[in-house]
Amino acid sequence: MFTDRARIHVQAGRGGDGSLSFRREKHVPKGGPDGGDGGPGGDVVLAADSDLRDLSGFRPKQRFKAGKGGSGGGSGRHGAAGDDVVLRAPAGTQVFDAEGRLIADLTGGGARVVLARGGPGGRGNKRFATSTRQTPRFAETGLPGEEGEFELRLKLLADAALVGLPNAGKSSLLRRISNAKPKVAAYPFTTIQPVLGTVDSDDRQLVVADVPGLIEGASEGAGLGHEFLAHLERARVLVHVIDASEGDPAERFEQIDRELEAYGAGLAERPQVVVLNKVDLLGSSPSFDVEDKRIVAVFETSAATGAGIDRFRRSLFEVVPPAEQTASPAGLPEFLVYRPQPDPRRAFRILRTDRGFRVIGRPPGEEELDRALREAGAKRGDEVEVAGEALELQ
């Protein structure tokens, strides 16, 4: 079963606790604090893997949690960092947060994005020693890591995509030209999920996608139109497969083209190849009188008898430009990360210390910070530590 969507819950690791420790050597009668810091929690990372074809790996498991940071120790020993969790997804995976905002677009193999960052480790009591506070008897606990729900959506990365009405012979054509073995039968909608196949030559390899047949209104969601059309967005060339034995091929081309234009996402501007299939059922060569600058080639084939298949296969390598001539499929960069504005209520935290308050994170502004400190119980004259500096609240 081809899986192009998945929902996951991720939780980064909690930071380790700082150590409360003092030197106890025999010949150091007044040993000072020596508690080390806790280690940071592990991150949850999503990495694009070009060897994967869909998101089925997330079907048996949807919850992922990174490792906790190690606690600090005496003699200034810091805790170990928590283990990261690296999730693998196919190239072409998009990541959306719980509000439906696009967080990342992994369009190239090897791209990575951190979905949840581990919590910082707590500071040991050695960090709090000053000239006026020589024996701090406290240490910080580690903070929890980030947590969230995400939806993964796959948009296939293919050099060419076969599109057409149901029962046009797309699956049979893909079987003829590639290593794929899609289901073939004498009735419409035998393909109910996208299928990928590879076409080899002496020095190149192309990835060809077979998308389930489109019906009128697919761009508006008829059938599973939106889900299937999304897989065409990154194909560099669209291959219109038309049943030349039924009706006017030009009308069928225009019907599919209308759906592509209505869907948008640049599909109507993509280079297009027309394959007039099932010519073995005709007594003469089919007529196709369409003048369109987007059409780069027209072929006559019969997936049943093999007529015209070899010429079509060889020509695909001429029609589809080598990958190095384009930045990526559909001109996309290798890796996009979107940074929505953080919720001001979650951009920073305020912790109470023995001498006042400590601000963790980046406050959005002085007014918001002042209001948050007042709500936490801070009063004029209290010490507030911000970015490592101790200030007095005025």
C-alpha cells in the first residue's frame, strides 16, 4: 500500500539535572562547590532518504521520543547529551505543524530538519559560586524538550509523470518502458495509488510516475483528484497518455489540460509529451491537430503489441533534460525550511532562583517580559538573570 501521508507525535529529550556537589578532599579543608551541568536532551530530526519511496515506515509507529540528557556530577563533570532520534522520510516530504503551517520541504536527499529540540540541561552549583555566595547549596533541574504533532505529506519526485483519463493504458505503458509492475486489467481505475518505475539507458536513469486516472472535476476534488494531482507538482515533464481508439484525441488532451490548469501549482506551464496509445485498434494513424508550444513531442504507441514503445522509451531521455541542468524537480531548491513566528507565550520561560528569577529563551520585547515577570511574582529590586547577566528589576 502506497502511503503519502502520515501523522506523528514527537517529543525531544529532557535536559539532565545539574549536580549539587562540594569538594571533599582530605587536604582541601574548605573545598568549594564542584557540581557539573546536566547534558542537553536529544533532538528529534527528520532526514530525507533518496532510497525510500513512501511514508509507509510511519504506519506501525507514530510516536517518537528522544533520549534524556545525563545528570551532572561532582568534580565539575558535565552530563552526556541525550540520544537524538533521526526519522527517515523519502525526498519530497513536506512537514506541516498542528495549525497546518508548512514547516519544512525536504526536496533533496540528505536534507534534514529538527522537528523538536532537546531541553537544556540544568546548571550545577559550581556555576552559581560568586565572591559573595561561595557555597551555593542549589542546582537547576533540566528543562523538558519541545513536543508537537506534525503531518507529513509526500509529493513524488519524478522525472516524468503519466497523466490521462481512466483506462488510457498508462499502467500498461509503464510496464513496457520500466521495471514497475502495476496492476493491469480491462476496466477503469485499476490504478488506485501512484506507482513509480525506473527507465534505464547506458548512462542515465529516469524515474517515471503513473498517477491514477483523472476524471472531470479532479482539480475541485472529484474522486481523489487533489491527492493525485499533488504528485504531479514536481515532475519535470508531464506525459499525456490518450486512448486514440476512442473519441477525438485533441478533446481528451484538452479535458485533462483543463484540470491541470484549474489545479494550478504550475502544472499548466510544464513541458508536455503526448502519447497516442492503443493505435493497434485503429485502421490508420490517429489525427492530433493541437498547436501548443508546451508540447515537445507526440508519439504513437501500442502497449498491447509493443508498437512504438522503443522509440518512445529512447526519446524520453532526449525530452527530459539531465538533472544537472535544473536545480531540482520543478526548479525547487534542495531544501526549504519555513520559520513561522513563535507563539509569544512559549518563546521564553521564567524560573525562580534563590536570589530572584532567571529568564530562559528570547523574550519578544521589554513590555512582554516585564508583564511576565510581574505575573510570576517579581517585585521591584529583585534580581533577574537574562542572557547570563544579573539585572535589578526597576
